[in-house]
Amino acid sequence: MPKIYVSEYMKKHFICALLLVLSLQLSNAQFIKEKSISAQIGFVASMPFNSAEDPSNTGLFTQGELILKLASWVELRPYAGLVLTGSQGYDFDGNASSEKAETKALMLGGKARIRAPIPWFAPYIELGAGTSIGKFDTYTVFTDVEKRGIIPHLPISFGVELGKRNNVDIGLAFYSQPTVEQIVGIFAFGLSFPIK
């Protein structure tokens, strides 16, 4: 029996297409209690896994999510976002640094949010999986990775939903990108709007 060779490129595109189809199918499922959209904006910093100088690479984050509420305490959240960070040539203490961890990428994926269903103040945690599409540059004493294309990422978030309907979101998110040996940390503010 002949072996079928599937390239990494084809695998990544298949996973992206599968996530898109799954999110579209879930949005029409009977077990979805409520649908909303969320828009977020925030401050982002990308950092290498291993570094001698702790470089500071900051920038802009923006993301949109489709919120699929399964129960008052659990939601599925397919997302699309943009992360843009650049090296300023300094570490976190303000000293000159030649190390950097830059990300300029579109991020796609899905997360599951578990939250305390409390009006006005609802803490939450999110876990998920996704893909980053763009340009990545990690340069430290220990690492030298420059990559363009599609890589996987693993998001984890902590935060709180505020307001009577919990439609204001303030949180911290971390997107681990092991392929390029960096992590993206985000402080974000978001608003959600119900879909009829």
C-alpha cells in the first residue's frame, strides 16, 4: 500500500478550515442558549521564553469573538485577532538591549470560558487552541528564530466581566507560541453585544 505524504503546510490549512467549519456549525446548534459578539482592544507585550536581558517588545492588540453561551457558566468563543509588536531596543528596566521577540500576526482559534455567573462581577478563566498567521522574530543569546507563515498557539486568559449583564470585559491573556519560542501577554478591555 503506498504511503500518502501530507505536508505541514497542508496540515495547518486543514486545521484552520476545520476550526472555521466547526465554529460555523456550532453557531447554529440547538444547545446554544444565547449568541453575542465581543470587540476587544488592548496593550500587548511579546517576550522570549529564554532571555538574558528581558527585552520589552510592546504594541497593539485587537480581537473579535463570537460568544456562544451553552449555560450561565460556560461559553465557547471562536475568535479572530491581530497582534502587532515591535522591538524598542530596551529591556523592561529601560536598559539598551539587542534581544527581541516580535510578532505581527493574525490570530484565529477557539476558546472555552468558564465563569462565575454573578451579575456585576463575574470572574472567569479561558483555555483554547489556535493558529497565528504572520511574521515572528525571536532573537536572544539562546534563540535565533525568524519565521513567516502559520504556527500554533495556546491561549489562556483570566479576567472579570463587569456590569449588570456582564458585557464589559477586563482581562489578562497569554498566547504561548512554542514554535517561535515566545509568549504574547495582553491586557485587554472589551465590550459584548447580543445578537438577535
